[in-house]
Amino acid sequence: MSSDTKRIYNFSSGPAVLPVPVLQRAREEMLSFRGSGMSIMEISHRSSLFDEVLMAAEGGVRRLMNLPDNYNVLFLQGGAAFQFSMIPLNFLGANGTADYVVTGIWGEKAVKEAGRCGRVNIIYDGKDDGYKRAPRPGEINVSANSGYVHYTSNETIDGVEFNYDIDGGGVPMICDASSNILSKPIDIGRYSMIYAGAQKNLGPSGVTVVIINDELLEHVPKNQHSLLDYRNIASSRSMANTPNTWGIYLVGLVCEWLEQQGGVEAIAKVNDEKARRLYDAIDNSDGFYSGRAEPGSRSRMNITFHLPSVELDEAFCSESERRGMSGLRGHRSVGGIRASIYNAFPLEGVDALVDLMRDFAAENR
Ligand SMILES: *Cc1c(COP(=O)(O)O)cnc(C)c1O
């Protein structure tokens, strides 16, 4: 590879690493998309060519997640964080209440927006424990009169992941899966809605995938603003206005790549192995590295840890950059180190980090 195409190990939390074959394909198709003489960004979203792109992306998500017909796949804009507002604007109502499970900073932000629309009942709050774990199933009690339950299946900043599906007991379950969607099989029947900003596991930023079932769509208020109305977006097949055509195209390519890897079950095994190697490196370091999340809640996507001092955290990051790695600095709110290892992150990159951890500990103990 020439220097302008050389790849490094990119541990960024998002936007994050994309599969190289996807980038190559996008490059090949850039100037003349499927013989049209135009790039994907230059064709009409109403054209039959774009229709194929939309179908490919929708179909990819459907097959990979095994979605039954009563689930809709929508492509929205405004990022995952826009859903923090759009969800309560549709499903909370002035007199309603909703239950929120807060296991990290993203959940906290979701609560803040929902609080502007109605009553928010925080049924689990991990803040006092420093967001180090997910609640155990018995620790959360969903209120029977709640409009919905919202939780974050993987807290990207703190590195806290649920290893089970919350039982909503019949109350619609809404999940922010931005940083672990398609990383493992899930039981879709338990969810009324799952959403994810694409820039971690699905594609580029600027497109948000929303999977929502027909039943929840019926709860959208009658006179909702068109672009806030999930029903309208579903019936217009995500084309209530001009969608992010480029983003949807890449989501389709990422889905195709994932299917070639053997789908979600196959990638889950690789993800487990990648995470295991890093947590082993932490646990076998005689305390030089300390994991942030409690072992039962450790994220398989965002491995968070710290060294004995902030100076060493910093020296570790500098050394990682010298070795051709990037994106390992923890989020500014928590510090330390964060290795984001989404689906597209290669196993060799994990091994390179494990080698660095071993060498750095030996030299700086
Ligand atoms: C990144 C992230 C978000 C925010 O995504 P935007 O697309 O920037 O709005 C929300 N929730 C989780 C869990 C995330 O990881």
C-alpha cells in the first residue's frame, strides 16, 4: 500500500473504523455509481437506482437482525441524540410517564430531554456508583403505567454493557443500541424500538437507524409534526424529505460485508474473543491496568481502563500513537484509556494493543 492508503489501528469511539472492503467498494463506485455516470451523492433519492440502495440497506438490517414483518426499518438524521427528544415527543405526552434506566452519560442525556416533555421515572441510576455496572435483572421494576422503558444497551463512554435483555413486562421497551447494534444476536420480540447512530457499528455519521414495530407506531400523536412523526417516516420509506443518501448507501455496504462475515452470530464470537484478549491483559497485569466497569457489566465494544497515574495514561497514549494506533484516549469526562473495538476493528489490532500493554507495563512498573 502506498503511504496515502496506509491504514492504522483506529480505536476511535465514533465515528469509528469501517471495513476496508467497504471503503474500497465506495471508492470504486465513486465516480460512476453502477454505470450511471454519477456518484451516489449526485443521484435523485426518488430514482430507481437509489431505491435499490435503500432496499439493500433495509434488507441487510432486516436479515441480520431477523426482523419480522411488523418491524419497520427507518433511516433518520439528527444522530442518535436526536432520538432522545423524538422519542418523548412521540410517546411521552404531557400527562404521561416513562421509565428510564441510566447506566452512563448517554442515558443521562436521554433523561434530560425526556424531562422537557413529561414525567420521567428513573428506575435505575448508576451515577452514584460512577457508572460502573448495569443493574441486575431483579434491581429494576418497570412501572405498569409507564408509556415506555428506555435504556442504553452499551454505554460507550463508561464501557458498561448489559449482558441480558431487560424484561419490560408488557411496557414498550426502547433501546439506544448505538454502540453495540449488530454486535451480537438479540431477541427482537422483546423490543418495540431499537435505534442507533450509524457511526459506531453501521456506517458513517449522519444517519440513524430506527427499528420500530407497528404497535408502537400507533402511539404517535395524531397532529405530530411531519418530520417528527415516525408513522409518516415509515409510510414514506424514510423519504419524508431528502434522506442521507450517502449514509444509507454505506450502511447497505456494511450490512453486506457483515453478511459475508457470517452475520451477527459469527461476528459475536469474534467480538467476544477480541474483548476477552483485552480484559485478560488488564486482569493479568498485577494491577498495573485497572478496568473501569465491573466484570459482569464489561462492554465488549468499548474497553475502558486506566494506569496507575494520569501521567502514565498520557504516556501510554503517546506510545500507542508511536506504534501506529489512534483513538485510545478515554472520553474527557472519565479520562483513562478507551479501546473501541467495534465489528470492523481487526483482531490483529487488538493483539497489537495487548503487546503494547505488556511492554509498557514491563517498562513502567
Ligand atoms: C454516540 C452515541 C450517541 C450519540 O450519537 P450522535 O449520533 O452523536 O447523536 C448516543 N448514544 C450512544 C449510546 C452513543 O454511543
